[in-house]
Amino acid sequence: MRITSLLRPASRYTLRATSQIIIPRQPWHRCLATETPTGAFIEAAAEAGKTANEVSRPTPFGKISATADTSKTEHSKNEGQGRDEKDAKSKNELRFPRSVQALYLQPLRCEAEYGIPSCDLQLRSYSIRNLEFFSDFALRAAYYLKLPAFGPVPLPRITERWTVPRSSFIFKKSQENFERITLRRLIQIRDGNPETVQLWLAFLQKHAYYGIGMKANVWDFAKLGVGKSMDTVADDASKALESKFEHLSQHKNLDTVEKVEEFLARSRFNTDSGKRAEGARRFVEAQYKQEKSLTRKAAAKADS
């Protein structure tokens, strides 16, 4: 309880100091009652011959005693009952799996022991939403492969602009501007096993998101004289890619005459219509004449 001095206007426009008693605000469960105040309630009970601990008053939340000690104990009991009800409800309710709950949290990361870089993955896109989504996916995949991943680090944007004529007819004197902004993010793998890093990159390539470009720089430890081994690896890779590159060219390499004759000699080809067989025969004959003419020209040059 505290007493303050207020100035209140009186008659003949004079001011005099009056005292006012300000009672501190009671807790919320005491302020909800609409009956007489606590002091008056206790005095009425004392006249009836009851002690303060036996006195209680009804409220919308139940009977609350007039003393602070009993109110605290009843309030703690109510809190305990509320917690028990919440625990019972939580046990009955279904929860999401841990893998689904992890989607709403930051991706987990593994700690690097030595901090030696083993791979730098650069992601590029024109859409910031796709870029952020795939960066988060790459970090989560690295964690489950036990790879210490760092990033994503925002790299400077690449801004490209073009100015071209609007049209080739009446609007050829007016020009039009185009702009393309490339967004980039960098994810670095440290202390990673080379095979695990290759597995991580293959997994990202298999589940690649649309509108995302990837560029990876991989570092690996090798013995002395690594140049010779790299030459042999390059030769083997070129031989393996020759069959793939043949299908990318505009003019596919024609087969030799022997292979065509072998194809024509098959039984299933002989059962086809006569027109198809005649066309194949003419094709083989033209190839044979062409080879004969080339051999004659080569022989004539050699004699001369």
C-alpha cells in the first residue's frame, strides 16, 4: 500500500492537498470476483466465528481462499491438472516422423576435422526460389553421407544485357533491351572421401531440380607421376565416348559393304517384299561400284 498526494480543485478556485490510498492490483483469480472485497469478506467471516484459513469465496473458476498461501496451493494443483491433460492429449495425437519434422528445421551438418577442401559445388539459376530449395537439398544429402558441408555462400551475380532491333520491317529503327541475371551459390565439402564425393555428385545429378545448373571442382590425392596415369585415363575415356559421340553428329558413319551384305543375307530380310529387297540390292551395288572406282583411281595415281 502506498499513499500519494493529489491536488483537487475546491470552492473559490483554491487548491488544497488531499491524500488518496491506492491498493495494489490483486492477481487475476482474485480480481474476477464480483462480491465484496477480501478485507470486508474476512471481517464478515470473523464476526461469524470462522478463521481466515477456513474462509473461501466462489468465483467462476471455483472457490479461492482469502489467504495467499492457500490460493497458491490451489493454483499449483490446477496447473498440474492442466499439464496432465495436455500430456494425455499429446500421447493420443499422432505426430509427424522425424524426417518430416526435419524439413521445417535448418539442415544438420557434420564437423570437419582437418578442414581440407575436397569439392567446390557451384549452383546457378535464374530463379532464387529454385536455387535456395536445391541448396538446402544438397546440404541435407551431404549430411546423410557424413560429408562436412559448408555454405551456401552467395556469389556475385552475373548480369548480361543485349540490345537488338525490335523488328526487321517498320520498327527496325527502334531497339529493345533484354537483361538476364544469373544467381549463384557455393557449397564446399571438406575432409571428404573421393568416392563419397562422387556418390554425392551422382545423387544430385540423378535428382536434379529444373532450372538448376551445377559445376563441380574436385580435389584428390595421388602418387608421384600422376601425369602418366592421367594420359591413360584420358585415352580410355575417349574410346568409351566415341560410340556416344557418333549419335550426336549430323551424319552418322555408314557401315561397310560386308556388314550390309551380312544384313541382306539374313532370313528375316528375305521374307520382306520384293521392292525392299530390290532397293537394298541397288544400294549394295552402288556401294560396290564406288569402292571399285576409288581403288582404280588410287592404282592409276600410283602408276603415274
